[in-house]
Amino acid sequence: MQGQEIATSGEQNRALGLSTFAFTICFAVWTIFAIVGIEIKAELGLSDTQFGLLVGTPILTGSLSRLLLGVWTDQHGGRIVFPITMLASAASTFLLSYTDSYLMMLLAALGLGLAGGGFAVGVAYVSKFYPLEKQGSALGFFGMGNVGAAVTKFLAPWVMVAIGWQGVAQVWAGALAIVAVLFYLFAKDDPEFAARKTSGVKAKSLLEQLEPLRNEQVWRFSLYYFFVFGAFVALALWLPNYMVGLYGIDVKLAGMLAATFSLSASVFRAYGGVLSDKYGARKIMYATFGVSLICLFMLSYPATDYVIHGIEGDITFSTSMNLVPFVITVFVLGFFMSLGKAAVYKHIPVYYPGHVGSVGGLVGLVGGLGGFILPIVFGAVSDLTGIWTSCFMVLFALVGVALAWMHIAIRQMEQKASGIDTRSLPEFPEMAELHDEEKQAVATPSKVLTEWKPEDPGFWEQSGERIARRNLYISIPALLLAFSVWMVWSMVVAKLPSIGFDYTTDQLFWLAALPGLSGATLRIFYSFVVPIFGGRLWTTMSTASLLIPAFGIGYAVQNPDTPYIIFLVLALLCGFGGGNFASSMSNISFFFPKAQKGNALALNAGLGNLGVSVMQFLVPLVIVASVFGALGGEPQRTAEGGELWLQNAGFIWVPFIMVSTLLAWFGMNDIADAKASFSEQSVIFQRKHNWLMCWLYTGTFGSFIGFSAGLPLLAKHQFPDVDVLQFVFLGPLVGALSRAATGWVSDKWGGARVTFWVFVLMMLGVLGVVYFLEAANWWGFLGAFIFMFFMTGVGNASTFQMIPNIMRQEVPRLMPELDATARVRQAEKESAAIVGFTSAIAAYGAFFIPKSFGSAIASTGSPMAALWGFFIFYASCAALTWWAYTRRGGLLHDIERGRAPAPVGTPAQLKGATA
């Protein structure tokens, strides 16, 4: 690694000592809620689930920030990034002491959590001072900063008793700010950064830093760290509350006893680094997982009374773990977790010496997410089962999965390395292929397609088509589930009032609208992730992410005391499904030749859209029956005296999501050269027609997805005596099918002309809805909406038929220096980019339309104001289409009437290729 040879022993010790001390204070602040949270819980009367969310929120920020902080440290140096991170966290911690509501505490906790991101800064900073053979020990010693959790548990209870929890926050904030200033004053730039400043060499770009994240092994390491670090943080936060509740001890004793776990899981991390350097990280990981499995089995076994009906009478005995053996067991568990934390980070500099910041940041991110997710899971499982030890049952299952994956992966690596002279083996067998190209050539085929030539007829016929279609057929159900979860909230909120949730109409429409807001925003980012992470990995991860809102909905709706903020968070998380569309379409587009892209993308998008209709048809059926028996929980009593299993609206998708996730992981492929440059595509932001088409497509697809989200609640509000949920699925069904079935109309008459008449007819549809609402006619109201859904489907196809024609006309004017071939290629590239961007912008309709209904009803008692607003919007779309494209002199007027030659090489793959 650059710069390691010029770092003196004194410089190494200075960097390591300052970083470890700073990280210790950071960790003390990061876990402050483990102590003050107990007082806050009692003060605000929080449930276990609310408490879990509060203590986990700082962990979320500290985790999510780690990837970027690690990259920024590589780019700008740890001497400046570390103090800035600490000062930002100190400010939020100080402000926490002035909050008096649960919502404001959650907001302050988000900023406080930046302290946890300091880990990624320290790893990237410290590693550059040490040679490879000493990095295990160095990073292990740095990781001892985890002992900050024990510092908080030892000292915070006494400070809290003396000056209150607000005093703890202020003292901890002051200490962190002082350490930030001292670090900046006494630390030095790492050798690599200093050499780069001297030479003037630019740091690696963000994309270059993130390149290794496509590797499967990075995510395997992340799972290991999810347990050894994430579970450590989760238990550090959870154990005081656990021991107070189960063993009835006071908070001071609970904090001290929980600190023994934090100590053992922290101070021995340096020893784990020494052992990893000496014996190898693999052996340490096997020991960590093996011993942890035994300890967690003992901890997860609940106190149980047994009655054996013997010959001479009943024989009774009990099993339970008292406080002393409990403390000893968690101490042993913490010891081996500390060894495992060091072993995980021993791997990173060996594999990725030039990307320690990004890879270490990602591994730390996923590990930190364990500290956020697991406390919430602990609280939810505890509320659901009523068993104290259920938290350890969750960890037992997690360790089992990690151990199995590690062992299977290692066996595969050893098979690849077999036959190689052991004297030439690298430190890790999985690196053998990097040293032996011949062995790499005969290794077991990977899921990464290193050679992909879909335009070659021979390749396509021999193997390409089979692989491409397998990936498509796996992608379609994954996308269908994504749309189902994205819009499921629209059905759930319609039923919340009937089972005891006392929310206003505006609050309910907010819940229906938020998935659209988050989903549309995520689409923008998801458009660029496939080239970074790979389509197989990202499809697996993005599909698995749907489990979070699915489980969350299932648990949250069972308790009428669940706070509104939890439902707001779940609504935002449903947006994961909306974001998945962008990455799914991007991924599938790489697999097919131009001649078949159109059909493949239409199948992927069109059948994915059906997820909305499938959801709106299925949910009303499953919420009236105990589909999952005792596992699904008790029914909720409705205001009419009936029973409703509303949790099934979330749980019903869980088995399908799990199956789809496994299919994606084991059945899909990555394409090695599937890369795209954002800078090349960003030219579309300078094209006026990109923004015009965003406006028009919001009128078509934005209306489709917005009406899908808002119609169930609107219909329920306007027609309370009708079981509207039996019928509302018809609208999205008609909209999805019409899109696939009417593309020929645009091909024959021209996309602009069809789009113009679509908006004219949608204006008539709005008038129909207004008329039937005033007449209180349910069937007329439903019919008018189905008519508008039909027109949105026609418009979805026609607007995207326009885009390639527009760009084939515009590129020669804007780039006259290009030759004919280059113009076609540039037009296709810009057309594809506009397709993706407009689909993201239009998806905001899923937010604005339900919110418009809610705001209109809250202000006037009627949705009429929103409907007249839509009428005016559709009129503007019709006028824009006519003026820019279809009038005499418009861009597409002559082409669509056969008076000018059509643009050459119109890319058929873009017809109807978005959703």
C-alpha cells in the first residue's frame, strides 16, 4: 500500500492512539440511549417497539454514513473528516437535551448517530500507516474503541442519577467536541494522502472507489460483521432493559453488568487481530461462529417447567438461567464476538488494499445496520411472542446462516485451489485465481458473464437467449412483488379506521401518498446501481428489502397503540418497491439484443405493473381469514363487530419475496461489462424535451400509479356503504393491460397525436368522475375511473413512442459535428436516459395524487378541488403536446403524417419500455 514504508513507528503510534481514543468517545456517544433511553422510555411511556426504534435510530445514521465517510477519508484524509464527523454528532447530542417529544428525539438521534460513522474513518485512516502483515493487529487495537459502550454503561447511570438524562447528553456532547478539536490539532495526514497532496495526483473517483462492492465476498464479509458487530451493538443497547425487566434489578446494576459484555466484546478485539495475523482470519471466524452458536442456544432457551407423568406420580422440574450464569455466558459470547470483529477486518486490506475506505465502509455499514435493525426486531419479537429470550433465538438463527454460508463458500474456494502447489498458494485460497490464470480458466463457472455478445447471432442462438430469458423470467415476478408492496399501503390505510386507529382523513392520505414519494426518489438512485453492484446482487438485495415493510406492516397493524410515526416510516419503506423498477429495467436491458429489447422490457414492465392489480385483488381476500394460523397473530375486532386479519396484507408477500430472493441469487447472472457512465447520460439535463416529456409522462404514468395509490381510500371515503376494496383492483388491471395492448395505435398514427387525444379524453374522464360523485353513483364513479386508467395505459405507450423520434430529430441539430452512425448511437443513448429519468419523475404522481385528495378533503370536505386541479393539469398536457409536437410546424407533425422521412434507426426497444 502506498505510503506504508515512509510512516515511522512514532507516526504509527500517534495515528493509532489518537484514532482509538477518538473512536472510544464516539462509541460512548453512539450508545448513549442504552442508558438514557431507559429513563426516556419511562418518561414518555414508550412500548418495547418504540424503545427499540429510539435506541436503534442513531445506529442507522452511523451505519448508513459509513460507506461515504470511508470513501471521503480515502479522498480527503482522516485528519479533516474525523473531526468534522465528531463535531456534527456533538451538536446533535447537545440539542437532544432540549427535546421533549418522541418525534424530536428521533430527529436528534439521527444526527447523534454520525458518531458511529467514525469507525469507517478510523479504519481507512489507520490502515494506511501500517504494512499488510501488521494491519490485523493495528485495526484490532483500533476496534477496541468499542469499549466506549462500556464507558457509557459504567458512568452514565451515575451521571443520570445526579443531573438527569439531559445532563448526560450535554456532558457526552462536550467531551466529543473537545476530542474533535484535539484530534485535529495533534493528528497528521496519513502517508498516502500526504504523498498525493505533494504530487498533485487526484484521488480515485466515487465510482472507482465503489467498484469492488460488486464482489460477492464483500457482502459475505458484511454478513459476518452484521453478527459480530451489529449483534454486539444491539445487545449493548438491549441488555440493560433486558436485565431490568427479566431479573428485576435496578438500572445502575444492569448498566454495570451489561458493561461486562461490552468490555469483553471490545477490549479483546486487539487480541483477535493478533490471533488473525498469527493463525489466519478463517480459523478465528470458525471459532467465533462455533462458540457463539453454543452460547446463543443456551441463552435462547426460555425458563421452562416440565411435568413427567411417572409410575408413582408426576415428576416436575424446571430449567432457567439465573443472573450469574447469564452474565458469564454473555461475557464468553462477547469475547468471541470481539475476536470475530478483528478477523473480519483482517481480510479487507489483504483483498482490497486500494479500497479499504469503501469496502471497510460498506462492511461497517452493514454491520452497523445490524445494530439498528436487531433492536427493532428484538422489540417486535418480544411483543409478538411474549418470551424474554426471543432476542437470542433471533441471533441463534443468524449465526447459523452465517456459519453455513461461510463453510459452503470456503469449500468452493478450496475446490478451485485444488491441484495448485501449496508452496505457491496465497494467504487465502480464494485469491489463487488471481495468481494462476490457467487455473482461473478451468475453475467452476461463475455467475458473472465475462463475455456477453447478444448481437452475435451465433452466440445468442447457442447460449445467450437461454440465459437472457432465464434472467427475465426471474425478474418479472420480483418486479411484480415490488409493485405489490409499493402500493399495498393504499389498501391497508383504507382499513385502519375500522380496527381502532383514530387518524384524520388527511393523516390517512399522507400514509397513502408517502410510498409514492420515497419510491419515486429511490428510482433516481436505483437507475445507476446495477453497473456498480451487478444485476444479480442488486436484484437479490432489492427484492429481499421488501421483507422489511412486509414484516413491519404485519406487526404494526396488530396494535392500535402503534404510534403514527411508525406508520409514516413503514409507508416510506414501502417505497423500496417503487425504486426497484428502475434497477430492474436497467438490468434486463443489458441482456437482450436491440431487436428483442422492446418485447423483453415490455414484458418486464407490463407484468410488473400487474402487481398493483394483483395486490388490490388479493389483499381483500386474505385479510378476512386466518391464512397463517397462530403464526399470523390474533384477528382485530372491527367497529361492526367482525374480525379482520389486516396483518395478512403484509405477511402474505413474505413467502413469495423469500422465494423470489433465492431465485434471483441462485438463478440470475451479472454481466461483467454492463457499465454505463453517469456523466455521459447527464447531458439529458440540458435537453428541453427531457423536461417536456417528464411533464407529459407524469400525466400518464403518474396518473396510473397515483390513482392506484389514492383510489381505494378515496372510494372508501366517498362511498362508505360499499365494499369498495372488492372492485378497485379493476382500474390498475385495465391500465396495465391497455398499455401492453395498444402500442400499435401509436405506431400507426404517431405517438404525439395519440398522446394529445389521451389527455383530451382524460379531461372527459375527470368530468365523468365529478358528475358521478355529485350524483353519489358508485358504478358510474368506478366506470369513469376505469376509463381514465385505460387512457393512462394508452398514454404510457404513446409518450415513450415519442422519445426516440424526438431525439433522432434533435441530435443532428444539437451535435452537427457527429457522423450519421454516431448520431444514431447518441440519440439511442439519450433516449434511454430520458426513459429512465422520466419514469422516476412521473412516479411522484403516486405521492401528489393521494396527497391532493387528502388535502382537498381536509380543506373543503370534498375531493372536487383536487379533481378540478387534475382537469387543468391534463389540459396543460394536451396544450403542450399540441404546441410542441402535433401542430403544423411542431417537431413531429410532418413525420407522423408521412410528409417527412421517419428518423432512421428508431430504436424499437424503447417502445412501451417503461412503467
